[in-house]
Amino acid sequence: MRLDQRAQSDMRKIQLETDVNKHAEGSVLISVGDTRVLCTATVEEKVPPFLRGKRHGWINAEYAMLPRATAQRTGREAVRGKQTGRTMEIQRLISRALRSVVNLEKLGERTVWIDCDVLQADGGTRTAAITGGFLALVLAVDGLIQSGKLTDTPIKEGIAAVSVGKVGTELLLDLCYEEDAAADVDLNLVMTSSGKIVELQATGEEATFSRKEMLDMLELGEKGIEELLHAAEQSLGASWWYVGEEVEHK
Amino acid sequence: MRLDQRAQSDMRKIQLETDVNKHAEGSVLISVGDTRVLCTATVEEKVPPFLRGKRHGWINAEYAMLPRATAQRTGREAVRGKQTGRTMEIQRLISRALRSVVNLEKLGERTVWIDCDVLQADGGTRTAAITGGFLALVLAVDGLIQSGKLTDTPIKEGIAAVSVGKVGTELLLDLCYEEDAAADVDLNLVMTSSGKIVELQATGEEATFSRKEMLDMLELGEKGIEELLHAAEQSLGASWWYVGEEVEHK
Amino acid sequence: MRLDQRAQSDMRKIQLETDVNKHAEGSVLISVGDTRVLCTATVEEKVPPFLRGKRHGWINAEYAMLPRATAQRTGREAVRGKQTGRTMEIQRLISRALRSVVNLEKLGERTVWIDCDVLQADGGTRTAAITGGFLALVLAVDGLIQSGKLTDTPIKEGIAAVSVGKVGTELLLDLCYEEDAAADVDLNLVMTSSGKIVELQATGEEATFSRKEMLDMLELGEKGIEELLHAAEQSLGASWWYVGEEVEHK
Amino acid sequence: MRLDQRAQSDMRKIQLETDVNKHAEGSVLISVGDTRVLCTATVEEKVPPFLRGKRHGWINAEYAMLPRATAQRTGREAVRGKQTGRTMEIQRLISRALRSVVNLEKLGERTVWIDCDVLQADGGTRTAAITGGFLALVLAVDGLIQSGKLTDTPIKEGIAAVSVGKVGTELLLDLCYEEDAAADVDLNLVMTSSGKIVELQATGEEATFSRKEMLDMLELGEKGIEELLHAAEQSLGASWWYVGEEVEHK
Amino acid sequence: MRLDQRAQSDMRKIQLETDVNKHAEGSVLISVGDTRVLCTATVEEKVPPFLRGKRHGWINAEYAMLPRATAQRTGREAVRGKQTGRTMEIQRLISRALRSVVNLEKLGERTVWIDCDVLQADGGTRTAAITGGFLALVLAVDGLIQSGKLTDTPIKEGIAAVSVGKVGTELLLDLCYEEDAAADVDLNLVMTSSGKIVELQATGEEATFSRKEMLDMLELGEKGIEELLHAAEQSLGASWWYVGEEVEHK
Amino acid sequence: MRLDQRAQSDMRKIQLETDVNKHAEGSVLISVGDTRVLCTATVEEKVPPFLRGKRHGWINAEYAMLPRATAQRTGREAVRGKQTGRTMEIQRLISRALRSVVNLEKLGERTVWIDCDVLQADGGTRTAAITGGFLALVLAVDGLIQSGKLTDTPIKEGIAAVSVGKVGTELLLDLCYEEDAAADVDLNLVMTSSGKIVELQATGEEATFSRKEMLDMLELGEKGIEELLHAAEQSLGASWWYVGEEVEHK
């Protein structure tokens, strides 16, 4: 039995609240247990310099934690004058993950910024940011189609992410902070609705693991991804239509 | 009639949700109309170097806006590598305002950090941050007293802040963003529950104003402060007890 | 009686030395008591990006203190790699104040930079910077008109600034450093030659004040402003002509 | 057939030159094909603040590329004033990997710095840095034992790293730059001499992959790791003794 | 004949105004022609970490130009967030030069900061800073002796600095800005009152020079140094006593 | 006799290995004793903004030390977020030196970047960087001519640099680190193949020196320069042809 009475393969409670920001083209507040991440999508009608004139769009994610998202207050990166390596690593991961399910040519010469700000952290903030960021992206695409700027969805399929870990000899799905801190091995899995892997990062923290353990963790992760994608589909309702479907002009 | 049908002296709807963060010693989500600021209080059992050994506490506020708090996305300060002048000016204001109603000697050698993060901006974010930050501070003091670290409240009285502006020839209470952008004169008022002024900043934006106009704006502001303090008292309930009251050990 | 034998409503000695820099389009060394600020105006024939093509000029002020302007040496901001919040707050104030008395359309698509460098500080450096910066600006405008780049002065009226404070129970005009350090309330007033307020910042330093006290301080400040503007007019001589007067081509 | 006539499962030529720096406690110049990384180990007799007094050592790696390590010159990070996200991500990976095979308690209260500077890049710089960095670390440990500062080796087993990729429909071991740039999927594998995984990062670049493909890539990677560890053992000669062996005082 | 009617071996007019800052332990405003540098000396009763406990003092100089010291406004280093290479090179030169004539052991465990701020630049700012900085240093030493903190002067002899250049085929002493900009060779000479060289930097600007030319420039420089040291002695009056003289307790 | 058995006027062993980097347009690994500097030349077909449209090329050098080039590990400038004053001073020196022997008009509107990275330091890194950087430059020019981008060499003559010092009463050529650390006077000499001086920097380190000593040091330096230029000519072989020779199209 886990700290919060979950079984090994249980996800924490998933909540997805959409349209939580009146300015953003898409916005979602995702809660996975006590982890809460505010994700907004901003559509900008230009692309970074290296893509100019290539009839190609771009997706760029940024990630941050509010100072008191954590048990101990963490100093503000803007005050320190730079982002930490951890932050940079995470926002690169989110960006890559979301780009993998978008047809960037169909997106047209525009950038979608995905801002993921952690309001409260309890493990799994990067995976929650990917799952929530994807929903914000879909909502922004919905808006582009409603307004006639796009006629065809650039989104190829759904995507979600989850963590799995090895704590002692147990393999556990969806680690909370205490479990994460105690884990010898930490695996983050990003997967699509068709069951393809987008990113798998398995890391021994001053420890190692076998191929068998990795495969068992992968299996647990797949179960979590399915639940997350189910919740995403429920939450988006009609907007889910834009996930990998040809859109007829309504 | 104003954009949102308010009269000149009407405040927007005030909402104060407490205990919105499981880690912080005090936390409040304040909404004033569509402006939403998440305020957390963190108690740190040490003081900055210039106060060490002086039997004196400190209060330090930080302020930031999420990138998509605004109508257009604003680049992240952590990415640019420094805080803007506007941010620094605002967090200095919040810090000063909160210190003015706290007996820093009674606080003891500890620092309370007040983090004010704007989730959504629609005018008046700095004044909402002061009002919300004060509530987070009171909740943190409540905790210090409940845990026996303090026996007597260091809070001298209540405090709140509001904006007033001159738009065309009209003086308006509690400006929303459109009004603020159109205002010739902008006044921010910070006031205590006993009706004392803590800070008054009246600024002509490429414009000037008379003493009479300033006094009329001050009067409007006082009305807003009263409503804010009333809402604060309702919201804090029993914790309001710690605002300027001698606390007997319970 | 004050430290330096002044009465409550006495200004310190005001000295304004013009044309102290052979390169600048306008330059003034202002002394108010022992506070000495070197102010230069630089005319740049372009505007910041956000104003390009809008037939609109701009005024931008920067402020700094030499390391040993202060009683204790202050580390150089260029060495620390960033400006302090105090510096940013002050230069934003100076910029706003000067823009309030300039018709930016009449200025044409050019920027006037006002650099205010404190050679020696003894209280009231920001207000001296505004007063001195205004004179440097007028001298630069004089040059623009003499050279035929402008035919009509963009300056609407004169402007000056002064501090007032509450020390113990006394209200004092034009605080020197020791008084400023001891003050419970600090008021900075920026006012025009027609008696209009441009900016009023009244701040309780871990203290509060009443409306009555604010009005009394305002009155003291008005007296100081008059003396400063009188000195400014004396100092500028013929160039004062360009303060708010239609200029016939000479 | 690949660009350089290799078969799919062929490594490029591995060269390991030791003791290439007269100052460092350990140093290795590793070449894998045209990729060349200079790795030095520095022993510092103190630990970072968070470990002080915990009878625990630390290993910290830093990574950089010389400006002309790349086909196009890359601007120097010291000139830009910050490390890129890619650099930070890589040095975090190297640090974690090396710590996983070291018993940090046995290392004692000291830090080993591993500096990995890429002299010439042709794909696989991060994996070469891990392999080369490990050798530098072993040489530094050898020195600590020779000088009597350690009596027992803290190194638990050997470690090496290699890249695998999916280019078109082919899975290829040890990608050179052109292959890496063309790859849809990129897998970096860090593995120990006992065949345990330390880190596996499989990333779709705007693409996805199946579990089967991941397992096939893993198998290719294992072959590469074996060859690298064999070369490492040859290169270190007597010093290999310190990899995971109890050391009797000589 | 030169631009300003000087002969080749003429210095510009030298002016040395002492005690120009009421806070600093020593202060001098040096003018050499239109170049004006404000030099202050600050005595700090501690030394940098690398000297702690070594019964050894330190001298550290900093240099900066006000933005409008130059014909075109130069952006403020504090705004750009770093000092330029030119600034760093100059302040290292000033520091080294002043240390060469001070017995740092006799100075005791204290640091003298020499701040050199260029109010107006017209060539030769670094050499004026050395000459002026030395005077500020002597005045600070005078104070240390008057107050009994030192009984014996740590200053070994006088020091001054001057520039010489080759413009076309002419060798010229003490270049003004226009001459400096046109010079093919630029020589900066730092020399003591006993005629010893402290620093000689001769630089071809996209040009070269012969040993003969260097010696001729050196001779011109020596003449300038003598005049500067004579002016320094006149200016310091009784304080010159502390330059290299054993001081009896008065 | 010196530490390494050299006579006063002996250079250390000079080694010049060319074409050590497969990407760079020119590359040299220079060793002078145990000092080893990797120099690469990069040709970029554009010039800095201040030269655009002036039919003029540019040469820009950058310098850095690997962290463990030194006896004690030196923190990485990219981690500290800025280059030290020493680094900036050195790269300005290298840039100036190389520009003095290049006809920048003949170079055409292109920039040659010279990157000098110290792999191992044992005194004289800046002078080795100039000597090695010059060879990399010649090799890049060779390439420009071979490819027909230039028909005529822009290089006017050869250049090299060496250090000389006064240690105790001895004058020594080509100081190693221990000698450099003990030296009272340090002279760096940059000279051309026709015996002209490009730069001479003679510095007393808390010491002074006479004109006679400077001339004796200069003479020692000239001997070293000759040996360096001889080695350079041997090393470049046919490419030496491009040093100051009219090139017929081959």
C-alpha cells in the first residue's frame, strides 16, 4: 500500500479545467493529485528566425515553478538572473514532445507558445505539463479553425505523459513527491494515443536497473497514459475532434 | 456608465479564496474583477544580513506576472535574465506597505516572504497584490501563534490598496485595464483599517492634475479601501482576530 | 531648529551651473545643499522601436550614483551586472516627470536622453535630478531651435521637484540625508510652474500618516517648488524663453 | 552501407589517450571517429554546501564545446553570458551517470570535477564525454589510492555510453553528425560493465517509435557499450584494477 | 603646430582640485585639457579573501565614463549588465600602477578603493585617472596618519602617467581625442618620481613602429611625467610630505 | 641555470602542429614548453555592423582557458556568466596584434575569427596564442586563395610574440609559470618578421624598472621572436608563401 492508499498501478486523481484564462488562445489547469500546473497556449503570427520563409510553424514551451510551489520556498529564477539547468531541460522536453504530434507545415508560419507554470508541486510536474500543455494546444488549434485561419487540423494524434519509478523493490505508477525523492529509478514516458513512444527517459539516481525492470515500468506507464488520454478526451469534448481528424469547414 | 456598467465609485467584484496552496504558511487567491493574483506567505527562520542579531524581523515581497497574464504574451523575466524596472518598483511598494502595519520587533528574528504571482491581469495588479499579500501574511501569523512560536500578534492593523484614475474628465474607482490605459492620472492608495495612509502615489501620464482632483481621487480610494477591508475581514473569519489584537495564549 | 540651522520651511542653498559639459546638447550641475547631480541632455535623431513612424518623440532618463557619492562606498552597478530596484524606480520617475511637460509630437521623431549622475549625495537626489534634468532638457531644446531643427518649443511649462518629510512630529522641507534617514514619512512632489501636480509620492516608512499631514506636506513642497523654479528661471536666462512660449524664428 | 562504409552495428574507431594534461589528477583524450573530447578529473578536498558534514563525496561534471568544434562556428557561451539549455542538460546527464557507479560515501568528503571539453564534434559528444570522463575519474581515484588518501576504491563498476538512432527505416549504432541530423529517433544509452542500465533516453524528433524499435536499438547499444568498455580496460591497464575491486594497501 | 596650437612636446593645461567630495577619505578632480576625471579614495578596514590574515593591504581601482563624457553618448555599462573589455583593462592598469608605489605591508590589513569616473573625455582618460588616483590615495593616507591609524607612510614615491603618440610622422605628447583617433602608434607611460618605469604600453593600431620611435616617445613621455609630478606636488602641499617620507608622529 | 636547465636567453621547445581540426578554415596546435594552445581560424563572409559597406574586412580573436589548463582548476567563465578582465584584455591584444599585419581592405568584406583555447598553461599563453593564431590565419588565407575568393594575400608580413621577465636580478626569455609568478617585471613583445614592434607591454608587478632594463629585455625578446618566426616558416611550408608575397593565380 502506498502513502495515499493507492495500488502500485493506480494514477492519482486527474482533473482538467479548461478556459481558465481570458486572454490565452487556449488554457488548462491540470491537477494530478496535488500537482497543479497552469498551461496556456499563445498563438503568435510569426516564426523564429531559423524558420522564416520556410512555410513551417513552430511550437515552443516554457516551464517555471512559482516560488512556493514547493515544500521549501525556491528562489525566483528572474531574481537569480537565469533559469536553472533543470528548468531548461524540462522545457526542451515539453517542446519536443508537443512537436512530435503536430504537422508543423500544416500549422503554417506561426508559433504556438505553451507556458506551463507550476502552481503547486507534488511530483510529476513535467509530465503534467506535457499532458496539460497538449490540451491548451488543441484549444488554440480549435480557435484557429473556428476563426478560419486553419482549415485542417495540424494535430496528428493525442499525447500524454506520466512518471513511473522504482522505490525499494516496488515499481510504482505516477509518483508523488515523497515517492519520487525515495526512488532509485525514475522513468518518464511520453506516448501518443496510437500507442507510439515519443520520449522515454529512464534514469538511475545513484543506482542502475535491468532491461526487465525497464519493460515493467514501461507497461505501468502505458496504463497511466491511457487513463490520461481518456480524461483528456472527456475534458476537451467537441474540441477533441481536432485531434488527428480532418476538419470540414463548419 | 463604465465599460462594465459600474458607477464611478463602484469596485469590481472582490473574491478572496484562502488556503489555496498546501505548502505555504499562508495563501490567498485574490480576484478583483478579472485580475487574479496568487499570494503566498513563507516563514523563514532567519533574517537578511543587515538585520542579524538585532531582534528584528523582516517582510520581503516579490511580484511577477505569468507570461500570459496579459492580453499579449509578455516574455518571461527569467528568460530575459532580469526583472524589469516595473516589477522591481512594484515589489518594493508591496514590501514597504506590508511592513508599515507590522511590528517587526514582535515578529522576532524571522523573515516572511510574500510572493504575489499574477495569474490574470486586468488592471490593479499591484493593489490586489498588497490586499491579498496582507491576508496571506495574517494567515502565516495565525500559524506562528497556533504553533506557539509567537504569543502576541505583530500585526498592528489591517491594510488594503486600490487604484483610482482620471479618465477624460471623470474620476473612477478601481480601474480595469482599458480604463487604466486611457487614464491621464493614476493614483494608487494604500490605507489601514484606522484610516491612515501608508502610501499614496499619484502620477500624471504625460499629464498633470490639481490638488482638488487629488483629494477627490483620495476620497474615492477611501471608499474602495473600506470595501476591501470588509471583504478581508469576512474572508479571514477567526484569523482576523490576529489583526491588531493582543492574543491570549489559547 | 534643524541640523543646519534651517527653519522647517527653508530650502537648502540651490546652485545651478549650466554648460558644464562640452559634448552634451544641454548640461547642468545642480547643487541643493551638499547634494550634487550632473545632468546632461543628449539629442538622438531616432525613437525607440515602439514609436517608430508615429511622428512622436520620446524622453528617456537614466540615473546613477558614483560609488563614493554616499557616506559609505556603494558597489558599482556595472560591476554587480545590474541596476538596483531603487535606481530603476528613480529613472522611471524622472522620465515620466519630464515627459509630462513636453509635447512629444512637437518634439518630432527624436529622443532626448537625460543622464543624471549623482556626484555627491546628501538627500533629495531624485528630486534634484528632475529639477536639473529639466534645465538640461531646455538647453537641448534651445539648441534644436537655434539650429533650425525645431521652430516651436515642445516644452509646455516649467517643472521642478522637492522632498518633504515628517521627522518625529515635525514636517520639514527639503530633507538632508540625516533627516531623510530619520523620517517616518517621505513625500516627493513634482510640480509645474502653473501649480499643477505631476507626481506625488507619499510613503510611510514602517509608519502611516493622515490626510491632514499629507496636505501640510504638500503645502511645504509647493513653497520649495516655487523657489526652485525661480532659481531655474534665473539660471537659464534667455533660454527660459523656450519654456512654454511660442518661438518666433529669430 | 553507411556514409563511412560501416555496417549498421559497427562502432567508429575508438581511441583513448591517457595522461594528456600535466596538471589534472586524471585526464583522457577520447576519440570516437572524428569526435574528440578532452576529459580531465580534478580532486577538490571539499564538498558542496548541501553535503557538508555528511561524510559523503560528490561528482560534478561540466561540458562545453570549443567554438570551432562544429562545422559552423558556435558563439562562445562565456561571451553570451550563459550556458545553453543543451549544455546544461548534457552536464547534468554526465554527472548523474558517473555518480551511479561511485560509492559516494567511500569517496570521502571530497568532490571530483569532471571537465569534458569537445575539441572536435562529429556526433555523440555527450556519450564520448561519459566514457572518457569515467576513465579520467578512475585515474584520479588511482592517484588518491597511490597517495594513501583512499584505501579502498569507491568505484563500483565500469560505465560507458553510446548513441543509437533510427534513420529512415534503419537502426544504426554510434551515429556520426550527418546520421544524427537525419535521424527520426535518437537513443542515448549509459550502461555498466555488469550490463545494468544507468540511463536510457530515447527521443523522437518530430517522430514516434514503437516498443519493438526501442528494444532493437537497446540491443545495438549494448553491443557498442561492450566494445567501449573493452577499449577502456585496455587503455587503463593496471588502473582498471580500481574499477570495482577491493584494493589492498600496497 | 597642433590643433590647439601646442608644440609637439607640450602638455595640455593641468588642473588638480583636491577635497571635492565631502564623504571620501581622499578626492581629486583632475583636468588635463578638456579631460576631467573625478577620483575618490575610500579606505575600507578589510582586505579581499585571498589576503586575509596576511598582514598585507590592497589597492583596488575602478574606472567608468559617464554616458555623455564622450562626443557621442555611450550606453551605460550598468544597463548593458557588464563592463566592457576596455573598462576592465583600464581599471586593472590603474590598480597595478598604484600598487607599484605602495608598500602594501605598511598599509596594514585594509583596502583602498580608488574610483575614477570620467566626467568629460578628450583623450588620455586612463593616464589622468592614474595621476589623479594617486593624489586621492595620498590624501587618504594623510588621513590615516592624522587619525593615528598609520604611523609611517606606505607610499614609496610619487607616480604619474601620460600618453604619447605617433600621428603621421610626428611624435606628440599628451594626445587629445582627435590626435588619439588619428594616431598610428599609442604609448602610455606610467613612471615614478625617481624616474623608474612602472608600466609602458606601446601599441600599433593596424601599424608597427621601430625601437628608435619607441625611445623617442619614451623621452617625450618622461618630460610630461615631470610636469605632472610637479603639479601634483604643488597641489598636495603639506600632504606631499607623505610621499615616500618617514613620518614622525606629530 | 633556470628550473628547466635553460640559459637566460633560451626559448623552450616550440612545436607547431597544423590542420588539427577538420572543420576550421585554419588550425594550429602550438606548444611552447608545456604551454599548449589550440588556435582555429574561421572565415565568416560578413563584417561587424560598424564596418558594413566599407569594403573592409575584420579580424576578431577570442581567448579562453580550459578549466584544468591551470595547476588549480579555474571556474568556467560560461558558468560564472562573464569573461574576466584578464581574458578580455588578452583577446583584445591578440586581435590588435593580428590586425597590424593584415591589409584589411585586401581581405575584403569578411571576418576571420581566431579562437585561441588554452589546453594546458605553463606561462606565456597570450604570446603563444598570438604566434599560433597567426599561423591559423595564414592557413585560412591560403584556403581563400586556393578557392579563388582572394587573388592577392592580405598578409603584410609575419608576426610572433614572446614574454621576457626580470626575476630577482636576472632577465629571462620565455618565462614558464614558476618564473612568471616570481617575476618583478613582465614584458610581452609582439614583433614582425621585418623587426618592427607591434606591441610592447612592460609591467612592474608591485615593482619598477629602468629604461636600460627595458632595452635589455627587448633585446632578449627579439631573439625569441626570430626563433618563433623561423619555426613558423618551417611549419607552414608552402603556405608561408602567402605571408607578404604577391600571389599569382596558380
